Amino acid sequence: MKRSLMDIICCPMCKGDLVLEVTGENEKEIVTGTLTCGKCNIIYPIDEGIPDLRPPDLRE
């Protein structure tokens, strides 16, 4: 996931702002981490550079 994506994405559930926590990145992008909604406290994982913005009940 590119850091610049933070300028345009929001929580798909409540449209709140997301807080980024990076646990791994390379010179081009964020590889692993989480996006946490400050409003509804839902945590969205970032795995292999892809943010999973599905609702929690739809993730495996």
C-alpha cells in the first residue's frame, strides 16, 4: 500500500479517519500493518501491501 493512499481512504463502515500503524515496509510501500478507525475502533489489516477494508464479519 502506498502511503499516499492515506489521503483518500476512510473507514468503509462509518467514513471516519483511519490511523496507520506500520509493522513492515520496503522502499516503495507499506507491506504489513494495520489501519484503525478512530470513530468505531475497527482494525483493518494490511497484508502483502493490500489493505483489507472488508467488514470484520466478512473476513476469514
